[in-house]
Amino acid sequence: MKLEIARGLFLVGALGIAALALAAWEQPRTQVLSAVQGSGQCLLPRVAKASVAVKPDHDLLLFMFGMSQGMRPQS
């Protein structure tokens, strides 16, 4: 078999596999999700915890500053 014929068959086979993979590839579609009453699904968790105000940890900030200063060479 000539090299040109083998190359042509390989190219046709590769294009066929790529076309088959493209046809079988399923992507999620854009759609609007809505909640219907009585569908058995809820939008929020059943046990919703009250939000607690988060306070910054100043010790952690000081620790990170100290670590970054310690990485520099002493001059």
C-alpha cells in the first residue's frame, strides 16, 4: 500500500472519529430553573442557620505579617 493511500485512510478515519465524538458530546443547555409548588424540591435548606457576624482574627493577620517579614534576608 502506498504511503499516500495510508495517509488518506488515516485522515478519513480520524475525521470520522472526531465527527462521531462531536455528535455524541452533550453540553448543558441554558435554561431557567423555577420552583413549582408541590414538586418535592425546595430552594433553601430545611434547616437554615442564622447568619453570625464574622469578626476578623487580628492574631492571624499579625502572624502572616511576621511570617512575611521573616522571609526577607537580614541586612
